[in-house]
Amino acid sequence: MVGFGKRQVGDGHPCFITFEAGPTHSGLESAMELASLAAAAKADAIKFQMIDPDRLVSDREQTISFKILVDKETNRTETVEERLYDILCRRALTKEQWHRLKKHCDRLGLAFFATIGFEEEIELLEDLGCDSIKIASADVNHVPLIRRAAQSGMCLQLDTGNATIGEIETTVDVIRAEGNENIIIHHCPSGYPAHLDGINLRVISTLKQMFPYPIAYSDHTPGWEMDLAAVALGANLVEKTISKDRTTPAIEHMMSIEPQEMDSFIKVIRDLETALGRTRRVMSGVERKRRAANRRSIHLCRDVRAGKTLAHEDLDYRRPGYGIPPSEADFVVGQTLCRAKRKGERLDWTDLAAMELV
């Protein structure tokens, strides 16, 4: 279990629901609007990405290709290409803007955290009073960055897309060596969107067996079926990208959920948690009454005089199950009836001579 501000993340607590707005906002106003939508839907947190395009991208002509959604009705997509530098510039905010955004989330009662890429951004998150830092999958082996993040004392969320189990173990050791046990490990399938054969949801179970920390699922697929499956497998946190419009011609919008879906997304997860229940079968009083009404009791299939020794041939089994259950038939057979009973009457323990002596 890990402390996340006033919230707890881990087994025995409701799934922590994070909406990701880092790749889908287009500036401060857009980011604040997405945060407001996340809060209105009662998400636990919203995540952004701190980006310094001028420092991060050495080749400004580097392009990447990705799919965009063209038609919601037909789910028609197209593959487009764009300069990575331009993509990242849309997400870049100034320090003053980050402060305004954090204050906005505080007013909304929404936990705020961000993926960082440089040590200076860790210092900014410390200055903002954040509870958590996210490490991108691409930086899972960036030991200097991870060590500095661990020293902050904040909860570290570790993306693990394309990382081996050995790399995850090494990174966790680096964090723990700095005295930081506030770790959340994300199963994060790669791809935008991720392909079904590369999602490997069972890795969630593997990570839960290997590490004593909350395990999360970062979803990169359209819809929310994979999120529900992840929760069913024990994910303690899910992270889902949100967008005002999935047809926005930019990366990651097509696999996001829109404002009118956010409430439903959270509701189905909460409903699933309720339905999953507990690992032990414990029946409520209502269930016990319903069970008794549907089960059977021992009745008599003929008139039987007092003093007769009961045989299997004397017994019948009818609903409801408010009398002697069929499971006790072998005990009833051979007992003496202490009072006369008519055909169709229910047999009770007090009708047996042995029971009266007791």
C-alpha cells in the first residue's frame, strides 16, 4: 500500500483512477478544461507530462507516424506523420503555467502529478507540492534521473513498457536504495494504440507476485474493456487518456475517452469492484433466507402412525427448506416417529422420538 496525498493505493482500497491529459491538451486553457472534466467525473487524479522540446529533441526533423480516428461511426482511421518536435511543443508549459494548473487542480480536489524528463522538473514538482512523480517507460534505465526522483521522497510511478523484468527489478532496487518505498509499478503496453497481442494483461499478475507494491495499468487502447480486465486481475490503479474529441488529428486522441464517457468509465469500474466482492464466500441474511426458500425439506409421502420406524420410502423432498434438509435423510431413516403425521406434512426434528429424549 502506498500513500498518495490523502488517498491510499493498494490492495484493500478502491482502484485509484487517473485520467491522463498530458498528450491531449494543447496549452494551459485546454489543460485546465480537461482537469475540470476529470474532477466532475470524480476521478482521483489527473496526469500531465512536463516537456522541454528544445532540450529533449536533438533532431527537430525527426518524424513519427501514428493513427488518428477520422470517423466515429465507422471507426475509420488514417495513418499520419508529424514532426516529434511539433508534437511536444503543443504540450510544453512554462513554470508559471504549471503553478496555475496545479492550483486549479487543488481547487478541484484533484490529485496532480506529471511525467518528468529532467532533474529540474523534479525540483518544479517539489515546489508545486506534488505527491507523485511519473517515470516514462523510455527512462526506465535512466538511473541518475530515477535516483534523484527517489530522493525527493515522493511516490514514484514507474512505467515499464518495453522493459524486461530484470530492468524493472534493477530500477526498483535503485529507488529503494534511496530509502523510498513509495513505489507504484505500471504495466504499460507499448503502441499508440497498443495491439491486442502485445497487451499481455497477465503480466499484472506476475508483477503482483514479484513486488510488494501497488501495480497499475496504463491503457493505450480505444474503449475501456482492457481497463476492466486489468481491475479484475488486481490492478490497484488505472490510467486512461482523456480528450475533448477523439477525432482530433493528433497522437493518442483516438484511444482516449471523451467527456460524455468519463462518468460511465468510472461507474463501471466501481460496479466491477462491488461485483468482485471478497475472496471468501460470506452470505448475507437476505441470501440465507433466499437460499432456504429455494431449497427442500423432508416431508412425508404417506400417512405414518406414531411409533413407526421411518424408511426411505416414507420420505419426500419439497420446497421450501425450512425443515430438516435432505442432507440429513440418512440420519432420519431408522428413527422412530413419536406422533402421527399425514401425507405431505413436513417432518421436523421434534417429530422424532430420539429428538424428544434430548
